[in-house]
Amino acid sequence: MNRSTATLSEVETPKRAPTRRALAKRQTRLKVLNAARNLFSEEGYEGATIRDIAAAAGMSTGAVFANFRDKADLFREIMTEDLDALLGVMRAAAIQNGKIEESLLKVLMAGYAFCKARLQLARAAFSVAWDVDGGPALRDLASSCGFQDVFTDQLTSAVERGELSQQSEVKLRSQMLMDCFLANFSQAIFEGWSLDALQARAKDQIRIVLAGARRG
């Protein structure tokens, strides 16, 4: 009897197809997100209002608030999606083989190329990130995405294959690389630096960060 009961409990319950209402809610949410992304890119965070977002999505402000608490909540959802995509791009670049300088440069440049293609939205993100009220939540979101882990993994691999010394202070150097990665965005976003200029800057930063870490 117990055996029969256990067998039945292991049988997976077939998943139900989404209801029309659930599908409609999902479509509404996607419309709002797409409209918000466009307006944040065009008008910045402050310039884009919930009323404008609702109008661009072809719905009422009530429909927007039925899916998102406020504009900050809506912006965080967009940035969560973008940060996940950015992390994926940087991880993919990290898979490529090469010496540590080359590997780190590929990771950094993959990140900069991704953000340069979304420059207006990146500018809005930096504006919000340093806001007293909304900034902490957005910064915590970015820090939890695992960007520093990409640098840590690269440095750890270099130590394991003997390219860097065992006393390389991987944790500290990966934090320094993360700081460089973030600091360069001010040039890209607010001063219009090209990818070539960012690459030259990143090369120098990597050289300095790795100074003293080489084996022998």
C-alpha cells in the first residue's frame, strides 16, 4: 500500500496551460515594459512619467499600476533584464581562451559594447544609481548580479595555470577591476568616449592592476 502511494506521488502532475486572463496580463506587462524602455531611453528617468508610459503602451495609468508599484519598480525590472543580459555577454567573452590580459580586456570590452548600444538607458541608470532614494536598490541589484565573479574566475584560472603567482590577492584585484569597469562608464556615458578610447584606457588599467601579480 505504501509502495503504491509513493509511486503515485512521484508521477508529475501535468502543467496547465495559461488561462486567457494570465496571457492577457502577461501581454499587458510586456507592453508597459517596452513602452517604458523606449521612454526612459528617449527622455531619461526623470523625464518619463507614468502617464506618458501608459499612453505609449496604449492603456490607462491604472493598468500600469496594476502591474508595477511605481516608476522605480518599473525601472528596476527593466534594469534587471538588462543586467542579466550584460552579465551573459561578459561571461561569454570570458570563455574565450587567451592570456590573462587578453581575457580581461575581452570581458571589459564586451560590457562596454553592450552598454554603448544602449547609451541613453545606461545614462538613466547611472542617474538613478546615485539618487538618494532609488539609488541603493539599483546598486544592490547590480552588485548581486555576479559581475565581480567574472573577474575573480579569470584571475583564479590564471593563478591555477601558473600565469599569476599564488600570492596574487585575487579578491582584491577582482574588486579593483570591477571598480575600473564601473569608473570608465562616466567617460563613455557623459564624455562620449569611443570604444577605442575605452579599450586603450582599459589596457592601462589591467596592466596596473596586474602589476606585481605575475609569477616570478
